[in-house]
Amino acid sequence: MTRIAVPELALVALVGASGSGKSTFAAQHFGRFEVISSDFCRGLVADDENDQAASKDAFDVLGYIAGKRLAAGRLTVVDATNVSKDARRQLVELAKAHDVLPVAIVLDVPVSVAVERNRARPDRDFGAHVVRRHHDQLRRSLKGLGREGFRKVHVLSGVDEIASAEVVRERLLNDRRDEHGPFDVIGDVHGCRSELEALLGRLGYVLERDDEGRAVDASHPAGRRVVFVGDLVDRGPDTPGVLRLAMGMTAAGHALAVPGNHEHKLVRALDGARVQVSHGLETTLAQLDDEPGAFRVAVRDWCYDLVSHLVLDDGRLVVAHAGLKEAYHGRASGRVRSFALYGDTTGETDEFGLPVRYPWARDYRGRAMVLYGHTPTPDPEWVNNTMCLDTGCVFGGHLTALRYPEKEVVQVPAEQVWYEPAKPFPVAGSAGVVTDGSSRGDDDLDLADVLGRRVVETAHHGRISIRAENAAGALEVMSRFALHPRWLGYLPPTMAPVATSKRPDVLEHPDEAFTAYADAGVRDVVCEEKHMGSRAVVLVCRDADTAVRRFGAGAGETGAIHTRTGRSFLDTPLTEQLLSRVRAAVDSAGLWEELGTDWLLLDSELLPWSLKAEPLLREQYAAVGAAARAALPVAVETLERAHARGLDVADLLDRTSRRRVHAEAFTVAYRRYCWQVDGLDGVQLAPFQLLAGEGSTWHERGHLWHLEQADRLAAADPETFRSTGRVVVDTSDPQSVAAGVTWWDELTGVGGEGMVVKPSAGLVRTHQGLAQPGLKVRGREYLRIIYGPDYTAPEHLERLRDRNLGHKRSLALREYALGLEALDRLARGEPLWRVHEPVFAVLALESEPVDPRL
Amino acid sequence: MLLTITTNATESATGRVPASDLGYLLHKHPDRVQAFDLPVGTAHVFYPEVSEDRCTAALLLEVDPIGLVRGKRFGGDAFALAQYVNDRPYAASSMLAVALGKVWGTALKGRCAARPDLEGVPLPLRIAVPAVPCSGGVDLGGRLFAPLGWDVTARTVALDPQVPAWGDSRYVDLVLEGTMPLADALSHLYVLLPVLDGAKHYWVSTDEVDKLVRNSGAWLASHPERDLVTRRYLAHQRSFVVDATARLDALDDTASSAFTDASELDATADGSEPPTPLVRLRAAAVLSALRDVGAHRVVDLGCGEGALLRELLTDPSFTEVVGLDVAAGVLERAERRLALERMPDSVRARLTLRQSSATYRDRALEGYDAVVLMEVVEHLDLDRLPALERSVFGHARPASVVVTTPNAEYNVRYERLPGGAMRHPDHRFEWTRAEFGVWAAHVAERYGYAVELRPVGEADPLLGPPTQLALFRRDAVSVRAGNDTSSVSGGAA
């Protein structure tokens, strides 16, 4: 039996004459979709599996499918004769283009067998000479396959060997997904043994020393393991000591390591290659000269065997010396190795002739955390879920480790400057270290982050897809009208109204809200007064420094107050004035300390509505009132004269008179939303939910808790803050429900907008999934400005009851989940593009066509 | 909405005409109340007053506000709230004009089969229409009706008497008094009510041109507000405007009037710029800057409806033309305006139109010869400008960038522009020459470009040109490490 080892991710080329049994072999050893046959592709493009004229198109299709599979990281087997060098070259190129290993499996059967098999198949009408030609080509090819680029070549000779062969899938060397840590990932050591020992001690490792007192191993009582990001050698005072410890730890299973460019060069030097002995290599070679030959051999082999990058913890962590872009994770090719060792370059060189580095991390959008070293930086910093741990220990900086999965940085300072850098190494905290977010590259948003059809993964509602046309609409609003995305950590979701009431005189009534929650198994609900203002999201930072550090604020900015579509309500000076009032209230309420954050995101209503909506009120609502007032009284008077003449206009007169009354009621309704403000005088904020702070979100907290915090702000500054009226209702208790209805009657009876009914517990799951986070129950008079002055006329109301709420409800849930997702990401300190993704998605969903009156 | 027509008894060539003869002319019996179901609602015709001496006919149109929306009578966006709460059930608009045309169609044509002797008889008329929307000032009623022989009284209506600060609404109580044949009066109302309103409840199609010429041919050709009437009646559809103008010109025996110049129409459509072909001058300045730097592959970022793209496509030396805009709807209009579907393959192959945003990084923008930002930067909030700078100068890094923007100093030359106002409601800022210069120098310095400032349009000796242009060139300075890349330092590797 012949074992054929095939890497789990590879492009496998079957090579053999027509009739050699490739398809049978493929079907035996590979999955149905893993095998792409050229015959099948001929059939796809030409309706005939044997139409040789279609070969070119068929191979185009084959290459396209294979490319898609390889890009997705799937093993792919090409079932074609592949006896010509040209055909194989294309496959090797395809494999390289996707950084997977090309493997050849040759099926070599006697010509007579192949000819006989073909003869037995009625659809193969080509003669024996074709098979013979294939066979000759194959024979000539056999020796060169390795040189052609196939990393593995398996030749199966004869029918029996083919029949008895077994295919074994092998894990790639870089595939360590089954290693779940916890890890301590350590940056470039460069021969700084003493600092390494100190750092290991700090991390809780126990060093083991040999008879000469040299550290040869270190283990962690909790079973943690070290991952070295490479560049253990060169420049520093004791490279052999560092290697002895690292080699001991890897041998004992206490550490993993990837190679750095310095190990790579060291191997070549030890192998006798002519390399330029500089950048600290001279130090290493001199130090190794004092070591026994066996140690040098061991060093050489250890370094040689290091795998250029490691994929760990189910793919959630990738370690490579110079970092690695997502497309290369778990791949194997020359360029993947080169990227991992040396990083990405732009292809240009700078004035010193050195390659210009490309900041791949800024473009990184991958899910895996990438930890790396290679480029000394003063402070380890998160850039799009990647972190460089080289903090220039050998240049007098720090030796840095990152605890995974805790994401905690642990450092020890260098004992001294061990090696003078060619140009001054910027030490953390020194002048010239750029910290303001505006020049930090990682808040660049890419068009590809938002445009086109997208799927956003949410923790609370699964995958939510955004249609391309909705994203297109949102792009315009976001680009032209919204605040800078760094201020938009959240956009409020839309809210569904209650089911339509069957009562004769209203469209909405609290009964339906209580029933809906009772039916969903939600017993405790809070009714919150609906303020007659605009929804406003308030982001307030404790001080300017926090705003700069955390949100990359510009001069004089300490937060933002924005609308549901991300527009600023007020100009910058007024925004800052209002923010300073909010800040003062949060200060005196002591919330910063209590919540452990130095910034807060609040959901609130900003009053009056006319502050934002004055043009709408004036041009839309007041205009309707004015037109009605101008037209209807004259119409009534004209009809009265006709009536007086004895004409039969009674019905028309009656209708028109009622319309006049409705128009007056309409005017009264919108007027309640207008009052004069002067600067901030007359402006009020009614917060009702604490959305997020550093490291925390509070959507699992009950609404009464949120309202309590809001009350503390109102107590601190009653002029700026307005408290939110509330009533708690037990949906299983008829008396409690009746009290809730009475409360709504009172609210709306004096012209109030209505109320929102929410599950008391906040985020609630029912057997049907996420419960609606709230249902609005709007007042009869308020709805006049939504449905039009005459909506209460029975003939209109009857038709208006037919309103389709399903879409609105589904939209409300999806937007709610996206909002929570944005808050979670913001609180976790994820990169801007990750926060922006769900925020943008909310805006995109808002451009879905849905009845705006709901 | 309501319209009343009142007439008094008068003497004609054939003798005394009693006021109640209005019933014959309108083909509606004065003692009956008639209702007509029309697509726009129910039109009621009745006579509140009938005598030998004085007779009033009333047309009352009852619009069903819910049917209006459900039937999608408006061409607008069914998912905008303005659809549902609006003045259409009250204001005298194109719907009233349509009802008039249906209910009194024969009278509108000037025919009276029962009493041919009444055809064309001038009558003393008083027409009252409450709540006439006047877009563009309450005096518009006078400007439109007075030249046709009417005494015009337009009483303004307050927007909200309890909020005096809001001032007057755009509605007037319109009363017209004059002596003329009823058919003429009706044709004036039929054409001019929608013009006053400035909006139409139905989609304007090519037959509107015929309708306009048929109903107004006699008087519109010499009307001083002819251009306004034509433009509004045809709801700003440019190709129709030019067509109708040509036909009206033929009636009038005059040469084509001024606003066939596309740029002027552009400028007046938003009332922002004076009638100079600045749009043309600007495009020419941009093109000459592009030619100066030898650009062949050009991106027009913020291409709008494609005015510059059209010019770029006429010159084959621009081998690749990319038009980008943030508004998907605008791109669709550009597609129509450029007649993409009928474009020859060779031209079509040079053009790409797609959505993009200046504040997001767009990888497909990399590697072009030039990026044009024509009247774009001023539409961005100042704090978003750095994002645009980074995506264009930092990431796309074309060899050249052309930026044009208004010169704020020049604004005082625009008489129609209130002091301190900007040229377009969406402008977030407008820069003086000094401010633009500082910005351009800063961007050039930061991203390694050389910059040259150029005037566009006829310059005022004190205020400078109406538009300013900055031409950035990357090849003119040594290649330096830009903001987005860093050199490998000697000690780093």
C-alpha cells in the first residue's frame, strides 16, 4: 500500500494519459466538489465532454473555479491529463497565486490498459494514437516535475499500485489551530538574555538552570506558553544565552517560536553562505565562536526548522515576525514566508536606497489578531487588531510581551542601550511621538468597508445583511452630512409602533403594547414618556485629553451631539457649551468613577423639536396650516351661500366644516413642538439610557437603572436635564395594565406625544429570539401631524388601519442588534472600521423603503 | 381648494348680457350642484349666487388625501413623510388647473354651442382663488397676471399668526379683476396656477410642450415672464425647455432667447450665480490645467451630472475618464445626460462611472494621472477635509490634482446673493484667496506636491476672480516618504 501525503490546503494535479483512471482515483480519494474535471468543464461550455475544440474555454472555467476554491482555502484537485508542461505550468502558477502548495499525483499505467479502457467507453472516440502520445509526454515529464514547481510529486506505477494507494491529508506546518494557549507573546529579544529572564519572571514563569547556572528552560505553573516573534539573535550581549533558553523551552513544549529575518540570515551564515556580516550578526557569530560546535549545529537546525508563521487558537491568533496580511494566514509560498520575515514593501526605495515599508496593518481587516515584531516602536499600539511587540529593547527601549487572550501588555525596561541604532530610537513618552488620532492611520475608512452588499455579524441577532442599494444611499448621507465617523459610535435604531388598535377613534392604544409583551412572555414593562423633541446621541469625554486620545478629537472638541443620521445638532461652540454642562452634571453625580470610564455615550431626546426641525415645522406643518386656514373658511362660507340659495350642498358643507376643525387641531398639535431658544436657553436634554463607556455597555441593565442614572443628572442640573416620566406595568395584572392606560390617557390628553413601552429588564430574549426593545404608543392628536389633519375622519381612519407593521418590526430588531454590536465594539476599543461597520449598516437600513408614518 | 368666478351683467355688440349667462358659457346649469369624479379627486361645481346682475360660479375640488398617496398621484418619494402631510388638499395647484380643464374644458376652448353669440364676448370678471401658493415671492401673481390685463390683488397669508417671527407663508388670497372673454381668463388660470405653485402633481412628459403651446400660444409668446412660465410649466426639464422655446420663438418671430445657454440655466436654477458662463470657464480652466500636466488618465471626483466628463470625452487624448460621485442618483442622471447607452463603443470604453466618496479610501483610485476636484471641497465640512486630503493626496497619489472652489471675496459682486451668504445652500464654507492659498500650501507640503494657484473667470482688480484653481503636481518635487509610508530606518531591520 502506498501512502500519499497531501497537505490539507493544496492544489493537486492528477497527471496521466486518457484512460489511466484519474477520475476513478479522484472519486475514491477526494470529495465530490474537491475534484474539478476538465471533461466536466468542457461539458459546461460546449455540451460535450469530449469536444477538444472547447478545451481553451473549458480550462478557463476550470481555472476560475479552482481559483475561487483556493482563495477560500479549500483543497482542490484538477482532474485533467496534465501531460503537457504548459498545462502543468498554469496549475503551478495558480497555486502560487493563492499561496498554496502544488502537488502532483502521477498515474502511470501501461498504454495497453489505457487504450483498452478508452475503447470500452462509447463516448471516447479518439484512437489509440492519442493515448500513446499522452503516454510519451508523461514519460518525458516525469523527471522534471519537481523542478516545475510541484512541492510534492507522487508517482503511482501500474494498476495495482494505483488501486491500493491511500491518500493521507497532512496539516500544514503553520497550522497550530488546536493550540489554544493561553500564551505570552514576546517581542524581539535580540540577545538581551537578562531582560528576557526578567520578563519571564514578571510573567510568572519559573526558570530552570543547568549546572553552570545558565537558564535552559522556563515553565509557567498555570501552563501558559511563550510565543517568540523572532529576532532572538544579533546585536545584544548574549545571543547564545537567549537561544539556549528559547531552544530549551520549545523542546520542553513551553514555547513556540517563529523565525525573524535575523535567524534567517544567521542560518545562511552558519551554512557558509556569503552574507554581509552586519546589523549585529558579527556579534552573534563572535559569541557563537565561544560555544561548542554541537551547540552551533543545534542552533542552526533549530533556526532552520522554524516555521515562518503560526496560526493558533482556531485561527483567532496569528504570529509572524513582521506581521502577515489576512490573505496569507495559513498559506505557504515564497512570498508568504518573505512577508512574514521582512514585511510588506511598496516596491519603492527611499533616499538611502532602503525599501519603503508598506503599513499593511493599517489596511488589515482580518478577524485574527496578528502579533509581530520587526519594526521597533516606542509603544505597543493596537492597529486594526494587530500589535507590534518590538519595543527596541536592544536599543534601550523595553522588552514587551502581550498576554493572550487577556490582551494585557507586560514590559521590562532595557538595562542599558546595548546597541546604538543607526538613527535615534524614539523612546516612549519622548517628544515627537505622535499621539493625535487625526494623523494615526488606522482611522482611515476604506470604501470597501461599507459599499456593496455586506453582511454584519452581530452578537445578538446573527448575521444581518445590508443591500447594496441601501449602502449606496447611506454613503451619500454619511459622506456629506454626518459628523466625522470617529464621533459616531452609535446610531439609534428605529422603533416599531404598537399593533393597530381596533378602537373606533384611535390608531394606537396602550392595550396592544401590553398584550404584545404579555404574549411574548414579558411580564414587567416600563412605560416611558415620549418627549416632544429629537432623538439625540450624546458622546461626552471627561476632558480634552481623553477626547484626543480616545477619539482623535480636533482642537476644542470634547465630544459630539448628533441626530439619528449622524448630523450634528448644533455648531461646534454650542455643542461644546452643552457638552460642558453634561460633563459638569456627570462630574457632580460622580458617574465617571462609579462607571469606571472617562467618556460616556448617552441616548436622549433633545428639546424642543423646533431646534432641529424648525425648517420642517415652518415649511411643512405651518404651511399646511396656513393653506388650510386660507382655503377652508372661504369654502365653508361659499357653500353656506349656496345652501342658503336652496342648493343641495349639505353633505359637502358638513364635510368641509369638519375639515376646518381638523386643520385647527393640526395647527395646535404642531405648535406644541415649537418654542423659542436663544443659544442654549430653552434647550433641554432628556437622557434615558447609558449606552457605553470604556470597556462597558449596559444594555443588560434594567431600564429603571438607566432612568435612575438620568435622574441623577437631572438632579445635578435641572435646567439642562429633563427627567423622563415613567410607570411600571405588570402585563399579567389587569389593574396594573389599566393604570398604564390611564397614565397614557393623561399624557396624551394634554397633548403629549405618547409613550414608549419597554421590557423592564432591557435586553430580553424570548423563545422567538430578541424581544422588541420598545413599542411606541403615540397620542391621537400627535398622530395628526403624522397622518394628516383629517386622519381621524372615520372614512380615513378605516383605511389607515391597514398598515403593514411586519417590515418595520423586523427592521427595528435588526437595527437594535446592529446598535448593540456597535456599542460592544466601541466599548471594547475595536478599530474605527469595526465600529463604523454596524453604525453605517443602521444608516443603510434606514434607507430601506418603509412607511415613514410608522 | 376653491375657485370662484363672478361676473356682472354687461353690454355686448348684440345687446345686454345677463350675468347668469355665465351658466351657458360654463356649460353648467346655475341651479344644479354637479360633482365630477376625477383622478385628482371630486370636483364640485355650484353657484352660490345667481341673478341677472351678478352671478358666481364655484369650483370646489375635494382631494382625498389618503387616496392621493395610495394612488401615487405625486411623482415624489412615497417613503418621505412630506408625501402624507402636505398642502395639496388645500392649495390651488396644478390639481385645480387639471380639474378646471376637465370640468370647464369646452369653455376653456372658447366654444358655446347653445349660445354661439356669447363666444368671445368680453365679460367683467372677478376671479377669487384662496390659498394660491406663490413660489418666488407674493408679487409673482402680479407679474404673471397683470400683463394679461388683470387687476391683481394678492393678500398674503401669515404662516402662523401665533408665531409672528415666521412671517408670511407662500400662500396668497388671489383676486383677479378684468374684462375679457371667459375662455382667455380660464386659459390664464389653467397655465399660470401650476406656474405660480412651481410644482406639478404629475410627471411632466413631452405632451406638456404641446399643451403649453396649445393653451397659451396666443399670449405667452409676448409675455414678459415667458421664460419663467415656460421653465416652470415644464418643471425644469431642460430638453423640453429648449424645444418649447424654439417653438414659441417661431410664433414670436424672434431669435432664440438667452437661456438656451445651458450654463445660464444651471446658474439660475438654484439662484446662486449670475448669468455668466462661469461653469464653462471653469471647465475650460480645468481642461487646460490637465493638458498642461499631460494627464491622460483622469478622475473627476464629484462629477455630478457629468458636465466635465462630457468635455473630457470629446478629447481623445484623455484615454481614460473616471467619473465618481457620492450620490447614486446623480450618477444615474449623469448616465442619462451623457446618453451612455447610445455612446459609441470607442468612447464608452474610455469612461467609467461609479459611486465613491472623497472621505473614504478608494483603492481603485490609485495610479491615475490626475484627480479633479471641481467645486467639491466646499461641500465638505472642514473637519472632513483631512480625510479627503489623505484619500486623494495620501493614498491615490495621482501625479496631479486640480482643485477649484469659489473665491468668497468675489461674492459681493453677486447682486442676488444676500450679504454674507454663500453661493449654494450646501456650501459648508467658502474661502478667500488667502485661505485657499494657505490650505493648498499646507496640503502640498504635507503630501509632497508642488502647487500653483490660478484664477478662473474675469478677475475683479480688488476682489480677484470668481473661482480659484489650485494645480498640484507630484513630479515637481523629489519623491519623499509620504504620510502613509515610512522608510526602513538603518537600525530597524
